[in-house]
Amino acid sequence: MFKKRFLLMALCSSMLLAGCQADGEEAETDVADAEEQTENQQEQSEQENQAPATEEAEEAEAQQEDGGEEGTEDAAFQYEVNADTYAVQPIESSGADPQVALLTYDDAPDGHAVEIAEILAEHDAPAIFFVNGMYLESEAGQEALRAIHEMGFEIGNHTETHASLPDLSPEAQREEIASTNERVEAITGERPRFFRAPFGQNTEASREIAEEEGMELMNWTYGYDWEPEYQNAPALADIMVNTEYLNHGANLLMHDRSWTRDASAEIVEGLRDKGYALVDPALIASPKREEMAQ
């Protein structure tokens, strides 16, 4: 009887032990599965935290990389063009240095503009190159403009054919101005922000067109390189630096000419020796451009 009871107890113990072992293995498997699931959830959570959660977040990130939404670039403007004198002056409360001069070159790219740009780049001197559309018809002209733009220089509009605007109808003036903007944009990807009328002759129509195109009108404070006595580098460099018209914000007019090219380095250094900084055109405000009709 005792033996039978012992065998029965032994049998039950064996069954209980086997069941416990099976339960233990199953429990260990469940724990392992749970740990793996937790790790997967944590990894997924980390990945979600690293990526933008919404399309809005992606757009915000892209805007941050591009410098913000449209219009925020206005905050970078430090100067404006005086509507009466065309001098460059600090925007009120900008804290910008008033002792600056602006270099500008008209009639580009007629033959020497790329060389002028290279000289200016060597001297870290910013400038605006006002271009005529007629010089952009050839492949050489387009390559020249592209090279100037890629060096970081501002490109301005100086009309298509350098015609006297008061002699043209409003429709012809629009063609002179708008067509040059389109040429420049096709080559550089950017439309000009500044407009200078040939001979400084703005009209009511040209002012309206410039405003529609989102361009700031710009004439000049002084210039000399078209006068015979200054068509050599030493004389031109001397007068551009030592003229009585040099003052804070002076807007210097020059042209795409060989003697101007040869004088450019001396002009840059002479202005700096007199304490003038050369203002970056990117810091000069221009009207906000409206959406152009397609």
C-alpha cells in the first residue's frame, strides 16, 4: 500500500515538475517577447521624435533652413535709397554705419564687366552692375552676366537698348524695362531689384513700371568716366576718391570701360583709406515684389 502511494506521489511529482518546467519556459519566452516588443516600441518612438511629426513641421524646418518665410529677409535690410538725392542712408534704428559708399557700373556687360567684377572680388568690394538687355542677346553676353552673378554681385536693370525714356511711349518704355528683367531672370534666376534709367531720365511711366516690377529707382551722386579728361585710370581714380561730392552714402556711377576697369582697384583702396566702407547692395531695401502674372 505504501509502495503504491509512493509511486502515485512520485508520478504526481514528475507531472508537476514537468508542468512547472513547461510553464517556466513559456514564461521566459513571454518575457523575452515583451522585452523585444518594448525595445521595438522605444526604437520606433525615437525615430518618430527625430523626424517631423507633420507636414507643417517639415515646412517649418525647410523655411528655417532657407532663412524663414517670404518677407523675413526685410529684417536684414540696413540701408535705403534717399528718394531725393539717391544717396544710400541707414534705415532708422538699424544702427548701420553711415560712412559708406556704393559702387555701381552701368552698360554691362559690354566688354570689361567680368574683368571689373574679378578685380572687385579680389578686393572684397561689393557693387551693382546695371545691365542692358541688348548685351545679353549673344551667348558671350549671357556667359558674362552669369559669371558676374555667380561671383555674388547684384544685377540691376538699365533698360534694353539704353534709349532716352522721355522719347518713348509708355508701352515702349515698358518693353525696354520688362524685357530686360525677363532676360536677366532667364540667365541668373533672379529679377533685378534696382532700376537706373539711361541718362538718369525717369518718367512717370518708368516710375510706375519700376514699382510694378518691385524695383527701387536709383540714379547717382557723381561720376566722371565719360568725360574725356578722365578717360584714363590715374585721373579717374583721383577724381572718384578726392571729389568734393564724396560724402556719406555717396552713390558712385561708373561704366563698363577699360579705363574704369584699370582704375577700380585704386578707387576701392582710396575710398577705404578715407574711412568709407563699401555697402553691400544686399543690405539696401527694395520694394516687395508682387506676384507676376503668368
